Amino acid sequence: MVKASKSGEPKANLVEIPHSVAVRQLADLMQVSAIDIIKQLMRDGIFANINQVIDYEAAAAVAAAFGYEAQLKPLAVSGESRRYRYREEELGGLRLRPPVVTIMGHVNHGKTRLLDAIRQTNVMDTEAGGITQHIGAYQVEVNGQKITFLDTPGHEAFTAMRARGAQVTDITILVVAADDGVMPQTLEAIDHTQAAGVPIVVAINKIDKPEANPELVKQQLADAGLVIEEWGGDVVCVPISAKQKEGISELLENLLVVAEMEELRADPSRPAVGVVIEAELDKSKGPLATVLIQTGTLKVGDTVVVGGAWGRIRAMFNDMGKRVRRAEPSMPVEILGLNSVPQVGDTLTAVAGEHQARALIQKHQQERPPKAVSLDNLYEQISAGQVKELDVILKADVQGSIEPIRSSLERLVTDEVQVRIIHSGSGNITESDVMLAIASKGLVIGFGTSAEAGARRLAEVEGVDIRLYDVIYNLVDDVEKALKGMLEPHYVEVIEGRAELKAVFSSSKKGKVAGVNVAEGKVSRGASVRVRRGEQIVYESVVNSLRRFKDDVTEVTAGYECGVGIKDFNDFEVGDILEFFRRERAG
Ligand SMILES: Nc1nc2c(ncn2[C@@H]2O[C@H](COP(=O)(O)OP(=O)(O)OP(=O)(O)O)[C@@H](O)[C@H]2O)c(=O)[nH]1
Ligand SMILES: [Mg+2]
């Protein structure tokens, strides 16, 4: 994946790394041995095995150690995030298919333990020795009916998949520990699931614990808008103990009931369509992909297009690593025979032959991701009929700010469009917020808060609009103007760098000078600067002097120390963070 730089001059050491990457995959990208990468990670204090997924930050640090410059790889979004849509004439062949289930919930509430408990109590293929699972999904059988479980728990993976244009989950199990109750990640999981329109089944876990309080959990769920059946709502709720394997069969039976209401159907008689949930390059077998079949039946010998890859299926393996000749709807299978490694989220389509395969690949390459919504192009998109609902992710400094902003925004209904807050919470803007914005084609609004570095980078690469405000009136006013097409072209803030203040010096001419270490990006003379102290912004001004040792310089980049003077400001304190930025006209 060595890429030419934008200027056209070849830059041999640039490597594009996805938002998260397995150690093995990183090794392939940089063409170094995975062992060397594991060793380097250890030096950074990360103990990873070859299949472990590490985040971009960690991967970029490793890349730097090997002389590569890392760059975040954009997600390959193709078309809209949705399930397979049937044409009228296809409806006759539809049959019920197993539901595809993802488990979500707060840290330590028992997601992994529940996945294991289900696998151990209900694996179909006991002769294969029980529980050695080979791929990132498995199927169980309950009363003769199948259920498919995806192996990556958590709403991050779920939304990342949607952001790539694929929706595979039919039902979410929301695990809430009865001794801990509804927590921030529980609420986030609810919002991420509901933004996708996926039904939730609640599993109240750890009921074996003496301090378990399921009644309190039910109350907290109701407060979060999930009213369980027992209380007159429509949310199915099952008390379980993943540890003692109690309540597991009740949970599975309830999943089948919800699945039945959802009328999940597919046509096993048509050529297969599926989604890639895992992909890797195997040294001996070549490109491997785990695919979840969404409709149709995939057979050995079929010609398939998978994203930008294609090939004839040479062999297929089920979740137990057993060779199979066919895969029906909702079944996960590992396939062999592709000419290159596809990306997670890519669509698999069975085609008639090589000719059709080439045509489809060409179409895939030409597909442009749909334009993201921003306040600047909102009116244009409303007018073009592309937007009927403005989805907003709202993050605020404190919980108390959220309600007044929510109600003001939701009141801004026009004939064409309404504003919907699909997720809100207090704290920084995170990568998960930006992912949700990509998946829902929404925008992120921050009030009195800021965006984390990873979130800013992801938003920049994917073209997601992050708007930061400190005054509610301005926030609501901007959204209202955008809805009506009256928003003046605005200036976006581009953060250029960050530095940490290590010492304060006195200079006879310039007053106080901050001795800093540039941690990120760069500082340049004349840049706008903001002095942050903890949660507070102390001052905003411009850099009016910049020195390295005794020399005046115009720019200092990350990793170096320098002296920074700020116009009309002297009250530096060690530990302050200087944030350098410029304003740029958007659009
Ligand atoms: N007593 C009791 N402990 C449980 C139960 N389910 C899980 N645990 C314990 O709770 C801890 C967390 O469980 P995990 O399954 O790792 O939780 P998780 O949600 O996957 O956690 P993360 O992956 O870190 O988000 C472990 O020590 C489990 O053994 C249960 O039903 N009862
Ligand atoms: Mg876990």
C-alpha cells in the first residue's frame, strides 16, 4: 500500500492504516514480520498477539519506528447503509432466515462471558469437539431454529460496520449488569442501536450476585426510554447469569420471538449476496474472507465479486472450521479463492462469470460515497430532496446543558426537514460519535467541549462536520439558518498543533515566554493560539514570538522544544496546553 504523495513525487514511506488494524494486517501493509511489530509494541508497553486489533494511534507509532509515515485510510463507504432490498418479483421466493445478533453493553457487564455461555450451551456441531470456533461469527440451534451471533461485541464495531455501508445485525442484546446498572456505554449502545432502527432485547446479567438489583435496572432502562414488557412497554427483558449459564435458553427463545415479529426473510434460491465481516491474507491459503450471507445461497464453484476483489470459490468453511459446499442466508462462512483481500463491510455478489465480475468491479471503483451533511450544504441537500431529517450527535460539557439545547433544536421543524438528536451525552467528542455521524450521515455538535484527536482526524478524513459552540443561542441560530438556507459561509477552525508548557521564562522585551514541548502538529509564528488549563480556556490570542534556542524561527514541529510568546498574555502556568489553530473558510 505504498502510495504516491499528493504533490506527485513518489514518497516511498507512506503507509495507509485503517482506523483499527490487526497486527498481522499491519505486518502485511509494511511488509515487515509480525514478530518485529509485536516486539516494537512491547517497547511501547502494548502486549499484543498476532491477531490482536490495535488502534490507529498505536499502529502509527509502530509505523514511525519502522520509518513509515502513517496516514489514516478512509472507510470505503459504498452506497447507503442498509440491508438487502428486494425487488417486487423476488418477494415470492422469500423464506424465514435466522436472525443475526450482536451483543452490546457497558464495559465488564459480561458481553464476552455471555457469548461464551451461548456457544458452550448451544453449539450445533458437538462432534467437532465443542467450542473451537474458527471465524468471527457462529450459529447456534434452539428448538430446531438457528441464530447467528457476531463475535465482535460492542456498539463501536456495530457502528463502524454501518459506517462502511453495511448493516448486518438484526437484533441487539443489551447486557446490563444487575449489580452496576445502566452506565454511559449502556446509553451509548441504546442510541447507536436505535439510530440503526434495530430492535433491542435486554439481558439483565449477573443476577447470581448478592448485590444484584434487577428492579433498579428496569427503572433506569425506563428512564432511558426502554420500557420493558412487564411494565407495559414492548422491550423484551430476560434476567440471566452468564457465569452460571442461567436464563440462556430463555434469552435465546425470546430472540426467536423477536425475530419472528421482524419477519426476517431471504430467498435461498437466488445467487448469493453477503457482507464481509473479516478478511486477511493467509501465507499459504492466500486471501481469506469471512462472509455473512444475507440472501441467496453461496456454493463452491460460484464466481463472486467482493468489493474490489473477485474469484471462484475454491472452498468454504463453517464456524467450526468444517468444509461446507453451500452457505444459506444468515450463515457465516470463510471463503477461499479471491484474487485479493477485500475490506470489512464490502459486499459479496455471486455473478454469472468473469465478464460480469469485471463490470461490477469497475462499478465499485467508480462509486463515490454520498456527500456528508454539513450545516453549509444542508439547505442544498434539503432542496435536492436528499435530506428529510437532520441527524445530530450532541455532546456537551455537562449533562444539564443537553436538555435545553435538545428542546430548542427539536423545535426547529420546517415543512421539509426535522432535527433529530440521535445521540447525546456529556464529555469530549469521541471517535465513536464521529462513526455514528458517518453511519447516519449526520453531524456532530459540541457545546462547551472539544473533539479528541482521533475523532478530529476521522472527521477530517470522512468529511464529517464537527461544530463547536460556547453559546447556546449561536448554536441554535446556526442550525436554524442552515435549515432555511441563510447561513453565511462560515470559517472552520483547523487545529495545527498542540504543545505542553514545561517552564516559564522572563524576557526583557516580550514579557513572559512559554517554554514548551510541541506534542502534536506544529506551531508557527502568527498562528492563533488558545491557552487551555484543565477544562478551562484561559486566553485566546496569536503567537507573536517563536524561538528555538537563541534563534527566531517561523515554525517548530512536533517533538521539538521552543519558546512561545503570546500577544498580550503573560499568566502562563506549567502544565498549560497551548492549542494552535487557524480559521479557514469552509465550503
Ligand atoms: N457473578 C457473575 N459474574 C459475571 C457474570 N457475567 C460476567 N461476569 C464477570 O464479569 C467480568 C466481566 O465479564 P466480561 O464478559 O469480560 O465482560 P465484557 O462486557 O465482555 O467486558 P469488556 O469486553 O471489557 O467490555 C468477568 O470477571 C466475568 O467473569 C455473571 O453472570 N455473574
Ligand atoms: Mg469483552
